[in-house]
Amino acid sequence: METTRLSTKGQIVLPLQIRTSRSWVPGMEFAVEETADGILLRPVGAFPETTLDQVAGCLRTKGKPKTIAQMDEAVQREVVRRHDSGRY
């Protein structure tokens, strides 16, 4: 276990091994929560949590939307292609 100190500016330096193992880089934002055991740092996601209803249809498409049957056919073709190539 490593130790660190609180600076006069209220800053704490996290040990390099922890930052590296978690891929934490300068500028990352964290949610700070007080728990019964101490303080919990949780990286804040790059995007806010959303539901499918909030994002459905937001991407541009070329041509007409595919039907469920067309999507099922495309998935089946890809499964067969991958199987035939020895991938599965």
C-alpha cells in the first residue's frame, strides 16, 4: 500500500501504478463520493447516460431504412461467411 499527502491546495497525487493500471490520464473528471469506508473516486463517463429512445434515429443514413427481414438476412450471411472462413 502506498501513501500520499493532501497539499495546501487540497490536491492529492494518485500513485503512478494506480493511474497506469486504470488508464487514468491528466484532465479526467471523477465523481467523488463519501462512503462509510472512506472516499470513492469514480471516473465520469465521456457521455451522459441515455436511453435508446433518446438516441434512436440520430445517425444519418443513405437510402431507405432496412426492414427486419433484410437485417436478419444480412446477419445470417455474415454468420455463414465467418463460419466458412473458419472463424467460428
